[in-house]
Amino acid sequence: MDAKRITTSSGKLLYKPIMAEHELYECSDDGTGFCVRCGEYTSGVEPDAAKYTCESCGQSSVYGIEILALRGFIEVIDEDEKEPEEAASK
Ligand SMILES: [Zn+2]
């Protein structure tokens, strides 16, 4: 799992999670949350959590993975791109 910095249309600097599709399912199952202000992943949050306090930066910016997915705030990557050799041998 990764994260990238983005700037919103209103000029706010936020982080957006980047993960493979299977990681997305795992994350929503095991209560992973993501802080959009500092890009930290946290655990033990509800899938539909919103504005939880972040343990890293102290801001109320932790959202459940499911909420982020619903809002289109997760960049889902194609895993095949990570393993070009395996894809080519098919
Ligand atoms: Zn944070």
C-alpha cells in the first residue's frame, strides 16, 4: 500500500491511498483507515469511519477505506503492472 500527495481544486494538500484491488478488499475487511492529511494508514477503524482523530498528526482526518472508495478517493492500481515478466509469459 502506498499514498500520493494531491492538491484539491480548493488548493488543499491531501494524501490519496494507492493500493491494488485485493488490498482494497483486505483493508475494508480488517478495519484499515487512512489519514488524508498525513498519508498514514491506521487500523481498528470502522469501514465507514469519517473524521477520526489521527494518531500521527492529531487532525480529524482519518477515514475508513470503504468511505474513501465510495468517494473515489482511492487510486486502485493494476497488479499486473508490477510483474511485467509474469504477464508476458502467459
Ligand atoms: Zn494524520
